[in-house]
Amino acid sequence: MFDHADPDLARFRDDAADWIKANFPPALTGKSPTPFITDGALADADQDYQTWLRRVVDKGWGAPTWPEEYGGGGLTQAHSVIIHEEMARIGAFFPNHTYGEMMLGPTLLEYGDEVQKRRFIPPIARAEVRWCQGFSEPGAGSDLASLQTKCVDGGDHWIVTGQKIWTSGANHAHWCFCLVRTDTSSKHGGISFLLIDMKSPGIEARPIYLISGSTHFCEVFFNEVRAPKENMVGGVNKGWPIAKRLLQFERDSLASGRAEAPPLAPLAKEYLGVNELGQIADPDVRHRVVRNAMRARAYAYTMRRTALEAKSNAGVSAAVSALKNLGSDIAQERADLAVEILGHSGLGWEGDQFAEAELEATRAWLHSRAYSIYGGSREIQNNITAKRVLGLPG
Amino acid sequence: MAILSEEQVMLKDAASAWARERSPISAYRKLRNEGGAQGYDSRLFAEIAEMGWAGILAPEEHGGADFGFMSMGVVLEQLGRTLTPSPLVSSAAAIVGLRRAASTAQQELWLPKLVAGEAVMALAVDEGAQHNPLAVALKATKARSKWTLSGVKRPVLHGMGADAALVVARTAGAPGDVDGLTLFIVPTDAPKFSREALNEVERRGAAIYSFDGVEAGADVVVGEVGKAAAILDYVLDCARAGLAAEMLGSACEAFDMTLAYLKTRPQFGQLIGSFQALQHRASDLYAELELTRSAVEMALEALDANSADARELVSLAKAMTGDTFKRVAAEMIQLHGGIGMTDEHDAGLFYKRARAADMSYGSAAYHRERYAALTGH
């Protein structure tokens, strides 16, 4: 343990472990936080989740490493790593890794003006406001900067017209951080970063049905939506660098969100049997399960050490692109292996002909294709690593 | 990169500077070309010892620094960058083994000499094509109070320059049995012992050791007779972890050299590093190196903490460094094109090193299997 030499951190760990044990609702044990983050209606309706969320927020851990003056916990990265480790240890999860907490908050801390910081950051830390990300458009995916959603000057407010896509949780979000075009004559220099109230007239969010059955990604239509002038971050046409910085935070959250999944060996032994040495009976599957387990272990350590090495959120760097790719590769491999192990029982869609764990594995396998696409595709991440980390030309 | 202490940062800087100035790749190339049997430069090893690096894992009472495995790894990584040939990995593993299992007299006899670089100790374990410690067949038979060793060890890494070897012999049972292995310290000037340099793609002093009735008294038995399997496992794990750190350094250097080439070689009116296909391969290799670094650090940390999962983490590190270094070395040749195939270019040295290092103390495949066995697969 990295804190064995630091008595203060060791004490913090002990206290954190005690508090978590005393306050985490047992009914949530082993559950993934993802459904609560992507489906606001589910989050609001789940008593256990709400209880856990309120307790964590009231403890001051809604955003552990943000400055206290903006509602954060004022703690270090090391403390945050400890909190997450102690939660994971008992099958608990951190309940406030929302889009606001992971992406907008850190970005506003760097680019927001004082009014914006004081208005928008504390409610994120207190989990009172749900945010969605209005970035991609049907014509602007990997080439995000080619976005076209128009933002014109309406006097004391901006007027936004256009369409966003892949906006997670838009149908249950309160606010949207949105990239808009304020100048059509300059590609990167004509983009602005605007905060929009989702209750504004003219906004419609439509869920998109994916191959996995999930519906949290939405299309969002903006029809002459008004946003007060003071909700533009960083100034007119200054949004692209802010967007790029936010995307780094997004990559980091996606990379570190890959919690070390439970080992596949027990599943493999159950469905494939064991040989006379007690090993997974199929040597080919065994070999691939072992490879994946080894990589996953090294990856978990990588996320931990890069979290510790980054002194603060500001420490998130271009190197996170490589990590996002490693994480998605390993997770996709695992999802594939799980359904392979399940055989025909890995093809269930719903109903009681299949065990719940089998159905979950099938949905996870279907959804896993998205890991190497969302948050910047594998290819885009490799472009970024090549240019910004390795300094390759062109 | 692990969060290094101030001391470790200083160690890293010192090792890096020394390796670049005193032992650049050209030094290994020269040694290789000369074809000397020892496979490393005694004067350079004396400098390594003078810097205190041979004693990093030795206790202070015998002149060591007791800085631990992470510090050893920091030094070995830098030496690996310039393909420095040295018996540091074997000697360090021997030191660690003696510390744990040798008698006070044996420690007092050997540790100060090993720390000072006055003596080098090799590990004589393998007997054939594949690393398989339990398959040891070299026999040690007891007559009155002395043992007699007969058999062959091949390869003995750094064996040509060693003053003594930690020899694994079978005193009971059959090849494959966990019980019945015994460790002996045998000086290489012992009667009825002979050695021969292996003529391999790398010239780092690997040897064939022949024991034709070599005598060994009870005073050179390390630990308990017939019960050496556990200490052997530990000694080998120390060697594996050290070698993994060295391999990581070599792989990183190979990658850096390749990257430099991509940034300077023009073809079709542009630098080849601007071709997206090559950029993506470089990005993938970079990610792989980061993952491999983590594996090495985990193993070194686990050995320092003496944790229960140290063995599987050492196998994780050795397997990953084996695969990654081989892959980077192959890519180095490929991305350099034709010149990468010339002996004059350094790519070939990295390629041969990667394969030889993977074979040493258990290949990637061996260690994946060991990881599997240790983790309930």
C-alpha cells in the first residue's frame, strides 16, 4: 500500500473504511453505478442509491479533490484513491461520478469565471444538478470541430439552433454544456462553450435505441433556444481549447472508470469444466482468460499510479489517450471472453430462460463495442498520442 | 513511472549517466566483436560495484545499501537502456538468496566480496532447452561427510566470468519432484569442474558447466538438504524481477530510437513519422510499454513488501516484459527497413537481446503458465 509510510494517510484510510462500512446500503453491494449515472429517472427513484448519494455528499465527498470554497472536499489525489479503494473493497461504488463531476466541474475550475464557478460548481459537488454533454453532431463525430449548431447574438442572450447526438442522459438532465458555432468563417476559432438550461423552451431530447438495448444516448434538438450571455464560458469563439481540455477529463474518467472486473476463472470452470489438475478444461480459453487477467491487473495498477502521479486534476495529460485505449481493449476482450464462456447461454435477450448474470454478460458484450468508439475513438486517441505525447510530425 | 524517493531519483540519474558515458551500446558491440569468453568488461563491473550498485540488495553489515528491489530495478533499467553486459542480475539474486538461507559463516564469507564486486556468483539451475527448475537431474551423492556432484548445467547465465555458482542439485527423488533439491556454493576453480563458453547469438558469457565428481562439503550447502525448492523459487524470482527491469529499459530504448528514426527519415517527400499507419503502431507500442512498466513496478514493490502475491506478480512482470520487448525489437527492425537488418545497425542487438532475455529464467509462456497456476486458473 502506497500509504504505509504515511501515518496520516493510513489513519484516513482506517476512518474512511469504517465510515463506508457503516453508511453503504448493503442492498447496493456489487452493483455498478453506471445505470444510476446514465438514467436520471432510475437514480431519482432508487431509495438506496439516493441514501448513499446523500450520505457521501453530506460527508463532503461529493467531489473529494475540488477546492472547499467551491463545495469540494479539499482533499488530495491520494485521499481520493483511498476512498475509491475502500469502497471497492466492500463492493461499494462512488455514487457521484456524474458528467458534471467528471468533466464539467474540473473544466470550469480551470476556465470558468468567478460567477460561473460559484453558481455551477457547488451543485455538482452536492449532486443537485444533472448535466449532459452537447458535443457530437450527426456530421461531427471524430471531427468534432466541424460542428454546426449555430449560436447567434440575440442582444442580452444567445440563440442556439441545431442538433446534438450521443448525449448521454439528456432526457433526464437539468443542464447541458454545449459546443456551439459562433463564427462560421473559422473552424476551430469559431466554437464557443455554452451552458444551457434543459428546461429552456425549444429543446427536445430523443433517446436512441442501441444494439445492447440501452437508451441513454440521445439526440437533442435545439430550436432557437435562448441562453443568458453570462453562461458562455471563456468568451466568444474561445471554446475549442476548453473543449479539448474537457475531453482529456472525459478520457481520464473513462480510463479510470474501468474498475477491475471480477476474475473470469470461476465462470470458465463452471461452464467449461475442469481437467484432472483442477484447471479450466479448455486450454485455449484458459490461455486467453489468463492473458486478459494479467493485462487487467497491470492496467488497474497503471490507473492507480497515474492517479497518484497526477498531483491534482491539472495533472491529467495527453498520456491519458493511451490509457483509454488500453482500458477499452482489455474490457472488450473480457466482455467477449465472458459470452464465449457462456456459449448458447450467452445469447439471451431477456426473460427467465436465462440467468440474470447471463443476461447481464450478453448486454455487456453488446455494449462493449462502444468502449473503443465513445470518448474519442481508438483511432483518434492514437492520433493524439502520436502528436502530443510522441511528438510525431504531420 | 513510480513515485521515486529522492535517493532513487539520484540512483536513476547516476545509473543513466554512467551507462551512457561508460557503457554505451558500442561498448557491448566491441565486446561481442572481440568474442571474449567472459562476456562482460571486468573494469566496468568494478565501476558498477564502486558505485554501490552490486550491494543494493545486501545488508549494511556486509557493506550493502539495503535499498530494496525497486532501487535495484531503477539501476537495472538504466543499464538495460544501453544493453550493458554485466552479471549484476545473477549476483544480486545470489546475494538475496544467501541473505535468506545461508549460514552466518557463508554470508560473512561471500556477501562482502559480492558487494564489493570482487566476486561474482552465477545461478546454475537449468539443464537443457527449456527453463524447468524442478526437472533438475544433476546428482549430488553423499559419501561419508562429503557430497559429490555429477552432471551438466546448461545454460549458466554469466557463467564464464563467475567465481562461484549457486548450484541446484538433486540429493533425493526424481526429476520433477519438489522435494530432494539442494543448493551448493561451488567455486569455479574446484577440481573436476570445467566450463565452456556457449557460442550464441549474444556473447554475454553464458556457459556450459560440467561437474565430473566435484566434491562439496557440508559447509557449502545452503539451507536444508533436500528442501531447496522454496529458496530456489525466491532466488529465481529475484533474478526474474531484476531482469524484467533491465528488459523494460532495453525495450524503452529500442522504442525511443525507433521514434527518433520516424522523426528524421524522409521518404515520398515527407518524414515517415507523418504516415498515420506508423503513428498508430507507435502509439500502440507506447501504451504497451506503459502497461509493462506497471507490471515491473508491481513485482518490485511486492518483493520489497514481501507480499503473498509476489510470485505471481514476478511472473506477470517477466511474461509482459518478454512479450513487449520481443514485439518492440521486431518493430524496431521493421520500422527501420533494410538498414534494420544490417549487423552494423543496433536494431539487431536489441532483437537478439529480447529473445535471449525472454528465454532466461523462464519465457513469457512459462510465466503465463506459472501465473495461471498461482491464481486459480
